[in-house]
Amino acid sequence: MRNRGFAETSLRTITGAAGVNLAAVNYHFGSKKALIQAVFVRFLDPLVAEVERRLTDMQQSKDHLSVEDLLQLLTQSVYDIHGKGSNRATAFMRLLGLAYTQSQAHLRRFIGERYGEAFQHYVAHLKPALPGATAADLFWHTHFALGTAIFTMSNFDALRAMSENDTGSRTPVDFIVSRLTAFMAAGLHNAAHE
Amino acid sequence: MRNRGFAETSLRTITGAAGVNLAAVNYHFGSKKALIQAVFVRFLDPLVAEVERRLTDMQQSKDHLSVEDLLQLLTQSVYDIHGKGSNRATAFMRLLGLAYTQSQAHLRRFIGERYGEAFQHYVAHLKPALPGATAADLFWHTHFALGTAIFTMSNFDALRAMSENDTGSRTPVDFIVSRLTAFMAAGLHNAAHE
DNA sequence: GTAAGTTTCAAACACTTGTTTGTGTCCGGT
DNA sequence: ACCGGACACAAACAAGTGTTTGAAACTTAC
């Protein structure tokens, strides 16, 4: 239905599709930037809460968390919070991609301020799972993995269309997610040991 | 100097920085889309020619090309064609990122039509280096690797600023490139064997 | 030197963007 | 019943976009 992003979609398109008046956005949120930030909050706040909850749960049942454990923890949290079948996750990931690629410095700053701590907390759990990595390795490899996920999700429809055009059959979401997590895990594991 | 992309930069900004008249773009190129496509052609045409040349050279000296060989072939080609020290490569990668994330369907179509064959040719060399991968694996893993590179390059300045903010020192370009290629190689290698 | 063709340039055009404005409508409290 | 705050709505606003225009300035050829 909506094959464009969000930040690049006009308020008239958004409000038109939602069936509300154009001025309602500025009345309730103040600005378009604030609206987008509210969308992020609505998605990320319950997600980081779920991740934190699972993180402490898993820490008590297992004494050592593997990279695969931590990655699956993320995907499972997204599934549980925002539903597996819906396209909310991919739509949001596309939006997250825009936050990085488009010149939306306000969003990157906002995300960093509000969720930087949670991100660092997650990375702290990732550190003992990658014993050979230095601090610089850890930073870059996690951002490589993050970039892989963001790029894939933000171009999800286009990539799937290309794949279908090549092979003739539509790739199931589960397959893509499993390939993606395997790719990220392999990159995180082996990049430092060469 | 220019911290925004290209497609999201107005013609008035571009022509103003270049010191030329606004109407010159439409006179010489016809439209802004054609201008952007011309930029891509100016960058990619010599690059794919260099890659093709190195591909046949390497094929004759070695009987089996490894993933690492093929990745280094790419980076070396970029360095040789467009210079190592300059920021042309990162500027272009940012532009390439926009071609995917922004709703610039015309650019994706243009790139696919003009360079799809060269891409397939490169992937064909990658296939024997990854014996365990199916066709679907190959498609998705190569696009994962492509996405990692595009995301990293298109957010190069922001990531480096974050890293400098964390560690206190600026990461050398060579280090990032070596970490990036190692990450991509590990992902390509090991993602299929689990 | 003049004519024809090409390129430059400022101005205007048509359009879209996010935001604001002023009026109207609803609804709960006294 | 009526007042007052909260909301909805159409219209206008200011600023920005890519593109077109028409007249100058230059270049080339005869």
C-alpha cells in the first residue's frame, strides 16, 4: 500500500490515508519531526523493555550467552511485541533506515539520546561472547551487523521482488530472517580472527 | 563540505557550490534525474571496466579465486580508479545508498539495466568460491554483503564521528575497510554452513 | 563582418512542502 | 441553558522545489 518511507512522505499523503485533517498533526504533535519521533517512541519503547526483560531472564538461566542467543533474542522480541505476520516491523525498519541515510540529524540525535544506553547495554552482553574482539572491533562489527539488518529491512520489498524475478518464487520471511541472522552471526564471530 | 547526499540536495545548492547557473543543468542534462544518472555513469563505467580487467587477469594467474581475493579486487579497483585519499568513493557510496533507501525507483532501474550484467558476472565468479551455498543463499548473502558496504559507506562520516566520540581517536580508513571486508567475507563464508 | 548556432543568465512559472490562521463544531460542567 | 475549553476543518501562507522562458553574450563559420 505504502511503498515510500515516512519522512519522505508528505503530511497530506499521510493524513489523507489516515482519514484525518492535515492540521491535526501540527495541533497534536507540534511538527512533523515530533510526529516521526512519536512513531519511533511508540515502536522502540516497548521493544527495548522486552529486550531488557529477556536479557535478565536469559542471564539467569544461562551462564554464558552466545551471539546466536543474543541475535535470536532480538528477533523474538520484535515478533512478540509487534506481531510476526504484520508488516509493522519491516515498515519501521525502512523508517529506521531513513533515519540513517537521509539527512535527518534530529532523528539520529533523538535515537542516540533516548536509546543509546539500552544499545550499550546490549553490546555489553555481546562483548563476552566475542572474546577475541577489541573495543574498536566491537564497535565496528556491531555497526556492520546493524547496517546489514537495516539495509535489508529497509529494502525488503525491493530485494524480495528482485529475488522473485530471478528465481521465480517468493522467498519466505522466515528464510530471509534466518539467513540474515546467520550472516550477522558469522560476521561478528569470524571477522576478528584473521 | 557537503554533508548531505545528492538526490536530497537542491539544484540551487549544487549549482551554487559549482559556480554555474541554475538553468545549465536542464540545458545540458535535460533534468535532475539525468544529471544524477550521469554522475553514476561517470563513476561506475570506469569502475566496472577495471573490475572486468582484473577479473580476467586474476583468472589466468590463479586457478581458484577465493572470496577474499574477489573482495580485495573490488576495493583495489575503487582505489585505483578514483584515488585512495579522496572522498569521492565515500561520497559516491552515500549516493548509492540513497538510490536504495530513497524512493528513487528510476535510479535503481537504471543501475539494474546498465550494470546488472556486470554484477551477475562478478557473482558468477563468487559462486565456485562458496561451494555450500544454494542459488537462494548466494542471492541473499551477496545482497547482505552489499548492504553492509552501502550502509557503512553511506554513513561513513556519522559512524566515524560516533566511534571518535566513544574511543577518543579517529579510526583510520584502512582499518575500517579491512574490518568491513573481513566481516563480509566471514558472513559470505560461514552463513551457509550451519 | 555578419549571420547562424550555441551557451549563459536572471526571472518567472507551476507545483509541493510544512505550518499557521480563523472560523466553526462538539462536548462536559456549573 | 450556556459558557468555555478542546478539537476539526478549509483556506491561506511562506518557503522551497525542478523546470521553462526569452533575451542577452559568446563562439564558430562563411
